[in-house]
Amino acid sequence: VQLQASGGGLVQPGGSLRLSCATSGFTLDDLAIGWSRQAPGKEREGLLCISNTGRITYYAASVKGRFTVSRENAKNTVYLQMNSLKPEDTAIYYCNRRWHCHSTVQNWGQGTQVTVSS
């Protein structure tokens, strides 16, 4: 089982980024995928999750209305679209897999760094 987040980088405040979570070793169709982040000196924070049916659950009020998630099962990939980025969004972003969006995490992927700065 592997999950690999990619697409991070440096972006100016107000900008956008799309992260990808490439999965392998399991059938993506059957599972939910969540996104979390960890900023320097802070605990890992759950952001949102997409169920196997495409329903989105938000865990963090700070990203609702700015971040959204989508999935492309045929490509074994889940996307995190981040808009109106703020400096406080700077963190390492991780994807994870679980049975449902309210289940415990089964596997964490490798993260990708997002830096929001002018």
C-alpha cells in the first residue's frame, strides 16, 4: 500500500495550488481519502476527506470555502485544490486512506511541502 502526495511548492498569498495523492496497492474505489497537514511546531491537523462516493467532509473550518477535494479512481489519484492561500497554510501536506471519513486512518502517505509567502 502506497500513498504519495505531490504538487507542493512556493506560492504567493492569494494564490492556488493543486496537490495530488497517487495511490497504489489497493482499490481506491472502495476507500475514503483524507488530507491533513502539519505546520512547524504544531500538531498534525485533519483538513477534509472524500468518501468512496465522492462526499466531502470538512474537519477544519479554516479551509472550508477555500479547499476542495476530488478523486479520479481510474487514475488512482485524489486531488486537493487549494485556493486563496494564506501564509498560515504553510505546512507539510499528507494524504491518508481509511474505510470511511469517520474511520481511523489506515495508512499515511509521504507528504509534500507547501509554502505560502511573498
